[in-house]
Amino acid sequence: MSVENDGPVLDVRLSHRVHPGLALDVALSLGREVGVLFGRSGTGKTTLLRLIAGLARPESGRIQLGPETLFDSARRIDRRLRDRRVGMIFQDDRLFPHRSVAANIRFGLKGWPRAEADARSAEVAAICGVEHLLDRSPATLSGGERQRVGLARALAPRPRLLLCDEPVSALDLASRHAMLRRLRDVRRIEGIPMLYVTHGVDEAVAIGSRLFLLEGGRIVGEGSPLDVLAASRRPDNDVPIAFEGLRNVFPGQVASHAPEQNATTLRLDEGPELIVGHLDRPVGTTVLVEIRADDILLAKGPVEGLSARNQIPGIIERIVARGAEVEAVIQTLGITWIVSLVAPAVAQLVLRPGIAVHLIIKARSCHVIVPDNPTS
Amino acid sequence: MSDLAPFWLSVQIAAMATIVIVAAGVPTAWLLARREFPGKSLVAGLLVLPIVLPPTVLGYAMLQVIGRRALVGHWLESSTGITLVFHWSGAVVAAAVAAFPLFLLPARGAFEAVDPALEDVARLLGRGELSVFLSVTLPLAWRGLAAGMVLVFARSLGDFGTTLMVAGNIPGVTQTASLAIYDAIVLGNDSARAGRLTLMISAVSIGALWVVQRTLPAGRPTR
């Protein structure tokens, strides 16, 4: 994909007060690639997307899309929505309920010669896998089907940029994967740059080639999704990123398989080995593993006769109280973990910095994320 | 005097009043639902006044505006030769003004119920404002608009006080069914005629209400 390197397609520099507690101050450049805007809720991701789309007007700044300036407060440029040629899909499908699937898809093709419009709607319907739904009414579709129709509709008029605002967060797991697969097809076939908002690690890794980490209205990290996400979890990093539901996210490689035990061993980068459920990927595959902070148990010594497959020795580095919850920051070989506990447990186990503990992790608690495009 | 003449006049006047109301009411309701402007709540309040004012008071107020010596009435007569008072056109205006809020309120509600996000999607897909209105807003609001239309038609059909004040009660000219029923009882003591007209008007009004009932429950667009 050499086209990814021919300069920025989208160039955004803007300041905007979302509410008294949050001001966006963002500079962002995107090539012909999939950029992920990643962050907790309330960090301004969706607002930023709406400002770029033109659904809201930034207080100041500039938005450049290819050769065209969509917005420039200094030059008083603010292109109308209809002239921006920016496609957008949303958390909810926003299909026109009074129109068939086919009419929804053709909605943006008004004024096209009939034959071209026919060909284009057939093309995007095929890419999005909705060609068998064309005569249906949106009300009769499943959530996943609606989102795919919304995607086809957004793509039909050949927008120059596709903005995705958490398009799979309301879907069940199967539909989620189907939708992400379609989005990757879109990227491959249409070559359209995308900006994708999410707070889900697996989505970010599955779809993104570049990740922008948003915190408090600012971009605090940028780079390949694996790198940025892995770095952001380290408590020693200057940037305090609290994921929704505390998570440990580590990059690693498939080290070996034990099919008879339905298990795969991962070697975490510079860290210990971790046994996870069987993973159908060759040895050496780079993956990301995600473990919720409250899925890890602590023991003060090795435990025998335990069903959990991972016991990793470590040292408590510090203990941070967060309301009724307590976060223990634990160092193991090369890796820092976060374990969330309730306060009485800390008192009962007499946990304090410097104490040796064992992290006990069930294989099933390790959520392995396999990037679709490990090269990017 | 045939029963049919006042009945037919009532239907014609109600139909024309409905057209006038929809022509004025659709843009007004859209403005109130979608745009902010200074004095909006005052305007919205004034437009609903005909519902709360006694019909005679409304009629008197209208005479102060469209009477032959009043500002608008005089100008209209001198420039176009049209005299509204004591003319069927006056009855149309009277019925339209009296019934206007009954269209405005559901129409405004219907426009407000259309998700503005859908209109934004249409704009993102390259549509201009008129196209957005015609292809998204109007089709999604039409049930509410249709309900309002039927309501004002039924209401105009039975208008009495305001019509009497503005257009008078001239048999064959401005005597609508409601006025004819009143005359039949009070002047002619012809209760058979009153009964026949009542039946005819009631049939149309109840029929209209039935249509409203059929239209309203599913009035929200399916989402």
C-alpha cells in the first residue's frame, strides 16, 4: 500500500470548547489510511469527528481535506455540509425509515445519470454485503444489517473521507466482527481514508493503521495502535490513561501450542510467558493480549492445586486507592501490571509495596487480539 | 331553501379554509420547530390565541382588521376589489383563522418529532435544504400534518361564531350549515331541516375524526 505515503489527506488544527470542563485542542494529520481516535468517553472524540464532518462549527482552526479547505476561521471559510463530500456512519444507523434499503443507498446519488447510479449502488451494496436486502424496509433489518446499509449509503457518493463514530459499539459480537471485516474491505477496495472513533482496544487494533490517543481534549499519543496502546498502559508513563474498566494490554508473540490442552503460550514482549486459550495462529504471530484488572487474583505465595493456568511472580510496586477500589501496581519480569482489588482484601493480605506476590490469571481471562494487518 | 345548499357551502368553505391553513401552517410550523428567532415564544403564543378567545371576540377582532373601513380590508378593496366581509371569502378567512391553531400545534409537533440527525445525514449526502425538507422532513412528518388537516377541516365545517361575525348569515351567500341549523330552530322552528343538516354535518365530521384516529396512533415514524 504505497499510496499511504503520499502526504496528508486530512489536516486538522482546531480549538473548541466542548463544555466548561473540556476544551479540544488538536492537531492531526491523516494520510490515505485508517486513523483511530481512541480514548475514554468524555475526551472529545465524537465532538472532534462532528467538527470535521461539519455537524458543529469549531471556535477556531482549520480543516483541510486534500486540496480543499473545509473550514478556516481566519479566512472565514466554512463549507456547507452538502459540499464537503465527507461520508459518516454513526453508533446508531440513522437510516431513513420511510425509504427502502435501495432508496437509502441511492439517497446520495441524486443527480447522477441513472446507469451510473445503478452501477454504483450495486457496487457498494456488494462491498457491504447488503445486496440481498435492497427491497427491504430498514425496520425489518437486524442491527448489523442496518449498520452495513448505513455504510453502503455513506460510501455511495464516493466521499473523500469516511468518518466512523463508534459504528460497532451497539452491535453483538458476531455483527461487530462482520462490520469490521466490511470496513477493512472498504479500505482495501475503495482506498478511502477513514477516521474511526472508538474506546475499544480490539476494534482499534483490528481496523487502525494509525492511532491517535485522545485525553482531555488533546492528542497525547500517536503511532501504530499496538505501540501506542501498549505504551499507554505503563503506569510509569507520564501520560495517565485510564481505560474504561481498567485493563492490562500487552503486546506479545505466539510461542507454542499445546493442542491437547487447548492452550497456546504467548511470550509477552520483554516479559513472562502467558498461557491463553488455543489460538489458531502460527508461532511468531504478533498479538495483543488484554486482561481486565479485576480478572487477576493475588496470592502471597505460589498456590498448588489451582485451576488457573498462570501464576506469575511479581513485586508490588505501589498501591493506589480509588474509592472503594484499590489498584495494585505490580512489577513482574519486564512488565507492569495493574490489579484491581477491594480495600478489605488489601488489609487482609497485608499488601504493601515491596511484598512478593503471585498473579493468578485464568487462561480464559486473557483476551487475545490479533491485528488484521500486522505490518502496519 | 334546499338543505344541500348550506351543507355544500360548508364543505366548500371548510375545504378552502383547510388549504389556506396548510399553506400558511406548514412553513410556520416548520419555522417554530426548526429555527430560533427573537420573539419566537410570543409569536407561538399569539398564533394559538384563536383557540382560547371566544369566537365573537375573535370575529370582532378580525373585523377590526379586514372590515371595509379597516386597514387591511380597505386596502384590499381599493387595490383588488375584493371585499371579505359578508362574502363567502370572509367565511373562509374566519374559519381558517379560528381553526389555525388546530393545525399548527400537531404540525409543529410532527416536525419536532423528526430527528434532526436524519436531516443532517441528508445534508452530508449532498442534499440542499429544500431537498432535505421534501425528501426527509415532510415524509416523516406527514402523519401529523394529515391529522392536523383533518382536524381543521372538521373544525371549519362547524364554525359558527366567527363566521357569523365576519361573513354574516346570508342565505345562499354565507349561510353555512351551522348557521342554517340555528336559523331553522330559532326563526323557522323547522326542526326537521335542522335534524337533516345536523346528520349530514355530523356524518362528515365523525368521518373525519375516524380518519384522524386511524392516522394518529402510528403517527411516529418507525425507527
